[in-house]
Amino acid sequence: MKKKVLILSPHADDEILGCGGFISKYSKQNYQINVLVLTNANKGAPEIYPPEIIKSLRDEAKKANNLIGTHRLFFENLPAVNLNNYPVYKITNIIDNYLTKIDPEIVFIPSKNDIHDDHKIIFKAAKVSMRPNKKNNLKKILSYEVLSETEWNEDGKFFSPNYFIKLSKSDINKKIKAFLKYKSQIKKFPHPRSKEAIFNLSKVRGGQVFTEYAEAFRVEKILD
């Protein structure tokens, strides 16, 4: 039986930046990896993000996730950039529905210290959804880092990883190729959302655990 995984992505591209190496590596093994993109910026700021922009971004997301090996990609329509004015219980209910439908063993969530409020809110709603008060197959909850979000943390709360995934050069190259499908999101180095910065971070995380390339996470829960 395949191990089921759910990646909660506040915005399209967070899943690749935070977990692209994991997806590349484990989609080739006995893992069924699902990605849920939770927001639609047209609902939160239509004056900035018209429907055609969202359609283009979601088309990019489909191409990126198809390349990287995602099993299924889901989209919800929570109001991006305005999520702090949206009831958290409704966000929790949406996450609950996917947890029930997919019944994952592993869930990835954004870091609680990310600078973007949407990331903080998704973290909180996800933790509420995954409180240990019902029977399920959930064994592992990991938070991930996102370039240009996690390093711009507040109050000196740095992302301090304690769980690392060893990556091959093929895995990191595939992560970069998948991110390049997000043509609207690519920046030139030294911007953190550049192919060079993604590669460099994988080298830094690898050096922390004496391997060439790695992706780093923070353990929120592990049940053996």
C-alpha cells in the first residue's frame, strides 16, 4: 500500500519551493503525494489579481506538479492576501475535508514564523485540524521553509530545522526545473526566488548534515 502524503500550500509555488525535493525523491518510491493550494488571490484582492492572472498561475502549477511527480493537485479559493479577515474555523473545515478524503500518513505545512500572514494562518488552521482527537493514519507533521518568506521572519524566530531529506543532484535539478514552470514567479539572482538561490539553499542544508544536497524541515509531530 502506498504511503499517502498531503502538502498544504498557501499559494501556488510554495509546495515546490518548500517540498519539491521531497516530491521528486519520494514520488518515485512508494508514496502518493497530494498537493492542496489553498488560496485564490482574485478572491482577496481582485483589483490586483484578475481572473486571467489566477488561471495562468494555476496552469503553471499544473505543469510544475506534473513534472515533479505530484499524484493529485487540488485548488481551493480562500482569499489570498486577505486571509487574516477570514474565519479560521472555515479554513480548518476545508483542511479537515482533505484530511478525511486523503487520510495521509505525512502532512507538510508552512512554517509558523513565515513573514506572510497567509502562511501563519494556514499553519494555525492546520494544527487545529490535526489535533489528536480522532482516529486516523497521521504519523508525521513537518513544517517547511519557503525562500523569501521564511528567512524574513519576525521577532528573531529563525527557522531551525531538525529533520532533513537527503537529495540527489537529479532531485534538486528536478525541483529547479519544476519551479521554472512558474514563469510568473521566477526572479533573477540574487533574489531568493531564483534557480541559483534554490540550488544554494540545498547545498547549505546538505552541509548541515554532511551530504551534498538536502531539504530541511521542522518536526511538529512524529508518532512511531
